[in-house]
Amino acid sequence: MTRFQARRSFVIRAAAMGAGLGFSKFGFGQAAFPDKSRTMRGIVPLAAGSTVDALARIYAQQMGEILGTTFIVENRPGGEFLIGIQAVKSAPADGYTILFSSISSQVVNPHLFKQLPYDPLKDFIPLGGTMKTPLVMIAGPAFPLKTVKEVVAAAKRDPEKYSYGSVSATTRVAGAMFAQAAGIKLLNVPYKNFGDMISDTLTNRINFFFADGAALLPYQSKGMRGLAVCAKTRSSSFPDVPTMAEEGIPLEIVGYQSAYVAAGTPPAALAVLRDALKKAEGSKPVRDFIASTGNEVMNLHGEQFAAYERSEYDRWGQAVRDAGLAGSL
């Protein structure tokens, strides 16, 4: 056997041994993602009990089963999403830490804040949307006005008499967008948590707020009611609630919830996570939960969702500027 033949024989044997040892297709000697012995983390930048949190936990459970690994969810509330965002940004970009957040942190906040310690378009890579959330204008039982048309007429007679609550960048801007579209002036009352805003709405300390359908469903028995859906068509969950257009205001406000990893995550891990998120979206537990909230399946994944989010970033930026809220925080 010549020296070349001997060397070639060694290389073939080594390759065969590598295949037998299960070397990953992602790289020679590199373990396939995810390592089943490692725990995956989902970070939610809101308190437990929020819709973002509840949905994240269902997605995490399904993704854990799909990937065959343990998947826990941690709440890091505070600072208008900043604490949770920073936790993901500072974690190793290895695919084992996922941010479950919403349009507020990734699209609206950058236009409201003078300075943010993160760039949503550069510091994070979208996995996909997890839920589409058309907003609803919601009032309590003690609010005497019954329709959007009545609200607009009354607010034109008495500027800044009527108030709306907000608990996030999206809900704050939504109220401002409504006021601008209607040609009225409203008072904004910001809240640190959703429960306090609900309590004040039920007692009419504030008059109404904008939120997704999940905020309305649990309180309908207490007299909470939708005045209008900020979408092109009525919601199947609230068929008796008119659209804003039906009330004479051509306004569409559709938010979403979504999942991300830190920039720099290896492409192989990114592909696996995007596939797992897409499969989780198609699972019965996820779809049943989304239906129970009065919201919709997002059905946008990977680069398709990333392109959609970039367009939403520009659209909401313009809305924030038009509302006079740019750099207001």
C-alpha cells in the first residue's frame, strides 16, 4: 500500500467513525441543537398573569415537547419591558434563551423613548409571531356613553374631560391614534399594572381603554363592554361589537405578540427554533388558548414575520410622530 493509499484509508475510516459517533450535521464534533441536558428559558418582560405570559407558557410547553427538552418561563417585569429585554440581550446568544414579548417592546417603544438600551432590529432576531391582537375600545358599566359616536360628540363639546387608561406603549399610542382620528382631545392615565386599570374602569374613574380581546372576556359578566373593534371586520368573539369604521372612525389598530432570540444566535439553532415555534402554533393547546382570548393566530414565521415587523416599525413610528408622542418618555 502506498503512502497516499494508506492516508486515504485512514480518512475514510475516520469519517465512518464520526458518523457512528453521531457527529452533528451542523458541524464536525458539534452537538446537535438543542442539547437535551440543558434547560431552555423563555423570558417574559411582564408580570405573571398577563396575556403575554399565559401565551408564552403554552408555547414553551409545546416547544419543549417538540424539542424534547425542559423549557421554563421566567417573568422579568418592570421598566416598560426593559428589564426583561436586557436579560435576553445579555444572555449568551446560543439559542437557549428566548424572548416572548409584543409589539410594544419591539416596534412602539423605540419611537416613544428618547433613549433605549437596545435596538430591536439589530439586537434581536425574530422567530415569528405568536398571536395577532386586534385592539378593542373597552368601557365599564358606569360609563354613561354607549357608543363611539356618543363619545366623540361629547369629547368635542368638552375637550380633555374624558380619559383613557394605558399599561403599555401600544395601548397609550392607540388612545392617541383614536383621539387624532376622531379630532378630539382626551386625557391619558398611565398604569403600572393591568389590574388597577380594570378596577378604575369598572368604577368609571377612567372612562375607557384600548386592549386586545383577552382584556374584555373575563369582565363581561361585571358589565365591561366593547365600544368598537379596531379592525377591518368584526370579531367572531364579539359579533355584536361594531368596528371603528362602522362608528365613523377609519381606524385600524392591530398588535401582536412574538418570540425572539439574541442577535448572533447560530443559524442552525435559529432554524430549529423557528420550526419548533411554527409547529407549536399549529398545536391544539395553542390554538385553543388563542381562540379563548378572542384573538387570532398570527401565522407569520421566520423571515416572513421579520419583514412584516420591519414594515410595522415604520408604520407605528409614523403614528407616534403624528400623535405628537415621539421621544416623550
